[in-house]
Amino acid sequence: MSSSIVVSAPGKVLIAGGYLVLDQKFTGLAISASSRFYAVIQDRQEPAQANQILVRSPQFIGADWRYSATISNDGKVNVTEVSEGNLMLLLSTSKNTFVYYALKYTLMLALETSSSEDLFQSFRATLERGLDIATVGDNDFYSQQAKLQEMNLPSTVASLAQITPFCPQDVELSKVNKTGMGSSAALITSIVSALLLRFKVITREEFSKPDSDARKLAHNTAQFIHCFAQGKVGSGFDVSAAVFGSQLYTRFSPALLDSLMKGGDAESGSRQLMPVLSPGEHWDYVANPFQLPPLVRLVLADVSAGSNTPSLVSKVLKWRKEKAEEADKLWADIDKSNEALATGLRTLSELHAKDPGLYASAVKAMSSVPSSEWLNRAGPGDAHSVIQVFLDVRKAGENTRGLMRQMGKEVGEDVHIEPDTQTELLDACMKQQGVICGGVPGAGGFDAIWLLVFEPNDGTSEPLHAVEKLWERFPNVSPLLATESKDKGAKVEELEKVAGLWDAVKLRR
């Protein structure tokens, strides 16, 4: 186990900036979640498996992918899917384009950077030994409502903590119910980063630094591969959050990846990756670190109803093109409201740093009552100023919700950015004690909500329990275990120190 390379990357929640984050003129507020995806790389032990890479996702049925990775006579790396002589095995295994392109292009980059003979021979020797790559995600990436029912447990955060880590889903990967936390971005980020470490393109010491070129190279590579696997250049906020953690994000220029995206996979052998992927000013994204204020908890809920995010996005962008003047005005109003939310949250962190005791007493006073009574709990001293900023944050959150609903109505009747059922749920949540603000994450739809609630430092969780009690009235709603991650994005892990990870990834013979 000690020779393993393990990298984890967090999921995400876009609490402000849905749709707007696609445009470089605007910013999105992405919160990285405590739930993480893990890539575990080990050398293969079977001598007959030279130059073969096995990628496994043991939480799912039939989620094994086998590849041959060789260096051709002209010095290029070739990655092809293989069946190990078993046609039925190949036919029964669904292809995974995310895994395939993560392997192919990261290995191409590693070979491209093997400038010395020693590095080249090390690269060749590693391929000849073969690799075993296991990928698993924390339970929050997948709906656990069926598991809670099987265990006869209520839908609460405490119940979710009783489920075995990396719980088997007992379905094929294509049939799992995801919770929309950015599993593909976290998967790509963890695999790419682990491969870059395994092939000595970057070092563990450099990767651990939040603003290093090693971390930026992992980010740029993951962004390209994620876009290539999806067949389009998205905003990139999900990969950026997976690499760097919670942030105020402004996207990179889509044209940056044009030369790598053109021609599809057929022309990949002639591409040079480093001129585009190497860190530098041509990567014009902005990822300003962010953290929620102290004693504020992110609460997420899985809602068992589906949304087709690409369909929503395409309809909104079509509307924006056709109704440019009214769309630009509405987007400017949404952006102003989003900025007010982010500014208020940062101001609260500053108020805590200035007087932690006063801040904590204000939070405790507000946590047991609805917002209409917050100012009545101010008491003597300067607590009023803290409470007022929380009220400003709440107002900004509610204003953004209203503007996003307005956009959905203007785009068309079938565009449910905040559907009526979600509005009913969120409005009920906002009336509960200690709830600050909330909304539908990202592009919106039916499948999730987020809330910010107070979490006093006296060990009580009254606001969380009040929300959980409310959600009992909504049969399709279940909390997630995740909160905001305090880690700054992707990180190297010790296999033995992550609870349940070794049991989840070890090969069963």
C-alpha cells in the first residue's frame, strides 16, 4: 500500500453565477464540498499484464476498463482499449470516454515532458510494468435514499454518516442516480493529478502549494480533457473548484483550447500539448480563493427528480442571443445581486476576525429564531452590525432567486430554473430558524437545493435539525452529508488514512 499514489478532488456547488459563469464578463461563486473523489494508482502485480492499465470503479457493476499503453517506433504513446482475449468481456463493459481521454492525453503530456533519457526510460519502464487505477467517490456523489430505506433509517445527516464509506451502488455506472456535485470534474482532476505525479511530471511538494505551476498544469490538463470528453468547452468552474477549492471564478477564453479541440481524436497524435497546457498568462481564468464565514454551514439536499442541464443551458443561451438587450439587462442585475452576496459573506469573515466573541454571540442569538426576529436579538454593543450584514446576505440571496426565476419565465414555459416545486421547498426552508439563504445550484432544475444555516460553536445544530424536520414533509428530499471543504482543492492522500478507502479499492481475487 505504501507505493500507492492517491489524489482526491472535491465536488462543488455553484451557489451564485449559474449561466453567467459561461461569460468572461461575469463571476461565479463556487463552493468546494467536503465530499471527494479518489484516484488510487498502483503498479500491477501480474507479470503477464505488461503495458496494460486497468481502471476500476468498484462501486459499480461491470465498471472495469482495460487499456494497452505502448510507445511506438516514432516515439508516440498509443492508448487502446483491450479485451484480454475475451470478446464477451469487452462487449459487456461500457466505454468510458472520461477515463480513456484522461489516460491518453495525460500520458501524451508525460511523454512530451520526458526531456531527458532518464525520464524517458522511467516513463517506458512504468508503462511496461502496467498500472492499476481505482476510482471511487464519497457517498454524497450518488443518491443514498434507497440505501437509507434499506437500513430503515430516517433521511438525516446523522443517518448518512452510518452508511459504509464508498458504499457499493449495485448498479451499472450509467444507471446510477447522481446528485449533481460535479463527479466527472472531480474524477478527471483526481486521475490526471495522480498520473502526473506517478510519471514525475510534477512533484508532490510542488503540487501541495496552492498557486504552484504544478497545480496549474494539473488544472489546465484536467480542463482540456474534461472539455474534450464532453465535446465542448464549458465554463470550467467545476474543474477549477476541484483543483483549487472554493473560489470566485471567472472563466478562461474558450478559444484557448481551439487548437486542441479541432479535428477530434483522430488528429491527436500530431498535437503538441505543452504549448497550450503549460501555465502562463494565456490561461486567463481567475480563481480567487473564497471561504464561507465562520459558524455558517453549507447544507445540501438531494431531490429525486431529474433535470437536463445541457438542454436548459442551450435554451437560455438561445434566448440571450435572440433577446440580447433584455437579457443583458437581466444578467447585469443578477451579477450585481451575486456580487452583493459574495461581498456580504466576505464582510462577515472580516467581522469575525475583528471580534470573534461578538460575532459568535450574534450567531448564537440568531440561530434559534427566524430572520424576522434577528435584530430583536441584537442586545447591547455592536452585534447589530453583524446581524445587519447577515440580513444583507439573506436579501441578496433572495433577490438572486427572484431574478433567476424571472429569467426562466422569460426564456420559456419549459425552462424551469427554479421550478415551482423547488420554490415551495425553498420558501418553506427560508422560514425556519437559523436559515440565512438558499437556492438551486448551478443551472437550476429539479434535482438539488443548497442552504446556508447557522452552526453555533456551542455544539448545537438547531437550524440543521429544523431543516431536516421540515424536509420530512417532502418525500423526495434527502440531505447530503457534505459541508464546505476546508481543504484547498485537490490533495495527495495516504491510502491507509482515508477511512474505508483500502477496503473499497483493493483487488478481489
